[in-house]
Amino acid sequence: MRLGLKSAFGHTSAISAWWWAGWGPALVAEAQGGPERAIDILRTPYTDPAERCCLLMVEADAAAWLTRTALAIGDHTGAEAVTATAERLARDNPGFPTLAASAAHAHGLFHENAAALAHAAADHVSAWSRASAAEDLGVLHACASGDSDREAAVDRLGQAHETYQEVGALRDAARVRARLRGIGVRRRHWTQAERPASGRESLTDSERDVAILAAQALTNPEIAARMFIARDTVKFHLRQVFRKLGIASRVELARLLAEQHSA
């Protein structure tokens, strides 16, 4: 059975439904309660092949995230199923390089394949996704032995840290710093003051601008056009906003900003 993009959705509302009903809340749940809680929220797309196919076509980071999360809870079978779905999507839709990068990322995680992770780190569309693949590649090298592996780990983790910092992904940057310290790397400039990890003051300028426009009921394409950024970047900033503010919908975002404005 071919997993074609056109046959997967009858109308575009199904696409946005995945984001608001499951994916965003799952990311918040993972940050607050760990991988088991996140998998519970995405139980249907995690276990049902057709639903999984839809999610992986809609969200570029879902294949790697689900694979990594499944491995974190010891579900090798689940990780294998996610990877297989991502690879079939890429094979059946060769005109979509995003699917190829997503499949390479999932494959690299599941099979501990450095070449596949390097492919994803180079070809993912969004900066955050490239940083995520670079981090996974750095972790793979860090788990190996030998001076060349350590050098490769430091290089890839440093690349990931720099990109996370650039896009305002401070939680991810902090995790990478911890990984680097674990292999004996410490840098003086890491000690400088940073934004808090959560709450309104934790938002970067770009995240704050996206939040304001989203609260005004602008769609992702409208926000992207207004701010001259990619739609995937808008989605990434919204994920960060939701996680940092501890919310899971635009309705909650609009209410929260209205309350803060009136205070």
C-alpha cells in the first residue's frame, strides 16, 4: 500500500486538527511529565498505522520524536513501526524532501546510523530540526570510544547548542550543555545569565511576537507572511510558547495574554 499525501487527507482541516488536538499537547506533556505521559496522549497515532501516517506527514519532527520516545520507554517494536512508516512515506513520496529528512532522522536513531543522522542534520528544513539531528548524532558519537568519536561528538553537540541558542530553544540548549559537560567540555560563556526556563519572561522576542499574532486569531501562514519567516518556524515558536507557558491551545494563549494585558 502506497502512503500518498493526497490520499491521506480529504481536506486541510485534518492537518490542523493533528497539531492542535495531539502533537502540541504531547510536547508539553513530555516536557512536564516525561515520555510515558507524552505517549499516552499520542496513543492512537502511536499504535494505529493509518493515524501514524497522518501525523508523520503533517509534522516533520514527529518521526524522530516518536522513535526517540519509544526507545526511551523501552518499546523497540513501537520505535521500529514508526521508523518503517517514515521510510515508506519517504519512498512513496519522492517529491517531498522533508519526508526524506524525517525518515533519515528516525532511521538513524533506531539503527544508530551516523550517516543517516548526518543526512538529517544537513537536510531538515527547519533550524531546530537540524539541531535535533545534530544532537542525536553527537550523542551517538559520545557513546562510542576513541578520540575521533569524542571530537565528532563535541563538534556535533556544539553545532546543536549554537543553533538551539539562535532559535531561542533554551531548554534544548541546556540539555546539550549537560551532555557536553558529561564528556568533559566546559565553556566560560555558558555561565552568563539566561532567560528563565518557563513563564512569560522566558519567551524570546520572536516567540512573543508569534504568540501575540496567534492570540489575534491569525493562522500560521498569515503569521509567517507577517513576520517574513517560514511556516515551520512559526510552528516551532508556537511549540516553545505552549511549553514555556504550560498551555496547550490557542484559546488558552489568547485568554492568558488578555489576562496579562488587563492586569
